[in-house]
Amino acid sequence: MEPLSTTEDLVAFCDEARAEALVGIDMEFERERTYRPILQLVQAATRERAVLIDPLASLDLSALWDLVADPAVEVILHAGMQDMEIAFAESGGKIPHNLFDTQIAAALLGMGEQPGYADVVRRITGVHLKKGERTTDWSRRPLSEAQAKYALDDVLHLHQLYDELCEQLEERGRREWLREELRFYENRSYYEKDPEELWLRVSRHRSLKGKQLAILRELATWREHSAAKRNVPRLRVVADDVLIDLARRVPTQVDELHQLRRLHPKEIERGGELIIEAVQRGLDCPEDDWPRLPKQHDEDPELNVTIDLLATFVKYRAREVSIAPSYLGNKKQIASFATAHRQERSRDEHALGNGWRYEIVGRDLEEFLDGHLALTVVKGRGRLKLIPTPEGESHGS
């Protein structure tokens, strides 16, 4: 099957999907060699038919991006974070709306931490999908019959998954849970990274302090702009360890850059002056504006032990309600919740402090932290049990 290669055919398909108010979408792309992913193929399906859309052909994809952003159309996808980043960028910043991520839905039903598409299809439909084209070159034209079949398989089952997962979520009262989990897709900050926070993504940034962090922030911003301008991966511009070394050495002349073994001479020739300017901006930054390292919870050994215990409790509760433990509460969320409770700060800003998570586990975590509940092992059965403490019993009476 050949992909749709005319704008007219694409618009007609999008009109069909909009009339149905439901469409399944998947994308194939390559992002290892460039800053921006290269979209190579889009698969889409209504209940009536599935199509391949060729982004490498000279067609206007605006109708597709409008469809994804249309709140009146529910879009089914599986692990669609990178797909929606592409849709946001290609559409000129239109926020995707009304998404149904089958991976997240499956995790909320206890099918694993990050269940793969083939695994969810097998569980629900009994179909075993072939994996032969997983590493194929999707830029090749024409697509082979095997490529086309493999690509279409990624959307052919989405509607059946949607129907079954919706039914199970409704039966177990978890449809609202999914709505809460999918809200991040509609948050603009998810797609537009704050340039002031890029330094936090540099490995070993915690080895620096004070003004060094101000220099690192400027260098990380320079690298991002350079990578975007040249459309190459950021690490191809300058590796993380080189940024760390620059922040420590604080070079003020281009000639000093040659002392860094892993900073390529061509990069010095291309961007040496800009590197020195970035370092100087960091040096000129007043102390009040220096970046501050987020406090790590392992800096407090006593609280860290408590967090480990709470993590055990969350796993216990996740097993009780048949949900992937990380979806109920990961270590970072547990630590944040425990720290806020210890400092008597509001729980509302924390994932475990509001919504369905608070009802399922957060309320008990509060009781646990207040000493009103405890975990014990059921004698002879080797499983955990939650019991009120004497203090908790008097608290409840």
C-alpha cells in the first residue's frame, strides 16, 4: 500500500475522521542525527479504514495537525509523547487536545509500568504482532509490503484497544484517573522548554556551585541555540562534560579553549567567541541571580529512610488496587510529598496530595507520617498489612 501523497486525499481522510470524532494516530521518525526529529511516516485510522500519510511528499499536513488539535476529535495513540512533540512543532505551536493514550490507560489497569503496544494488543485482542521492521529505514520510498503492513498494524488495533480499555476504566471507576493523567499533553510548558532551566539537564551539574552554575546556565543556553540553528543534536555541538569543564576553568580568551581536549578545534573556530561571551555573561551575573540547586532528599538521611518506607507502602497499595506502582507514586513524588508534610506545607501542589492519588494513597500516607498507621507482616503468609497504631486508634475515636 502506498502512502497518501496528495493534500486533497489527506484533507478527505481528515474530514472522515472529524465526522467520526475519533481517530488513531502513530508516527515514524528519525531523531538521532538532527536537533529536530525528521518525520518520515504517519499512520492514521478511523473505524472504517487505515491510511499511511507521506510527510516526505510535497503535501500540506495542516489538515492533520488541525485534526490533532481539535478538541471535538478524540485522538487515540500509544506512548504518544514524542509524536505530540512533533505535532506541536510542525503545527506552529498548536496544543494537542482530547488524547487517549493506550499505554497510560493500560498502566492504570495494572498491565505494567510502561506496557508496549504489542503487549497490550496481545492481552486485549490475542493478536501477536510481528516485530521484523522495528529498525527499518522509514525514509525509503517506495515502502515495501512488509514495511506498510508493519506500519498499519500500529494503528489497526487502536480502536479495539480504546473500546476495551474504556470499558475496563469505567467498570473500575478509573476514567477520571486517565483524564487527570493526560492533562500534561495540554500543558504548553511540556513542549516549550524554559531556556533558564536547560542547565539542569546537563549531567554532573551538581558537581558545580555558585558562579560556576551561572556560567553553566549560559553555556547550556548557547549550546541549545547553536544546536537548533544548525539542526544537529546538542551533544554533537559540545558534550556535557565539556560544559562542566568550561564552567570550572572559566576561560576568558578563545586561545584558552584549546586546552580542553574534548572541545573540537572546528567547534572552537565556529563558536569560540560565543563560548567566551557565554562564560562572561555567567561571570557578570550577580549573586542573587545565580541558579540554585534543587535540594536532594538524600541530603537528609532520616527523611530518606522514611521515604524508603513510604515507597514500600505505595507498592503495597498499588498491588491492592492493581495498578503499576510508578503510576500511583514514584520515588520523586513520594519524596516531595513527605518533605512538604514534614515542613507543614500545603499538599495541594503535589501529585500525591490531590485528585485520585490522594484518595487512593495520599490520605493514608498522611496518616502514616503522623504515626496513626503502620505496616506489619501477616504471620505465616508473608504479606503486608496496614494497621492502626495505638495513637491512631485514639486519634480516630
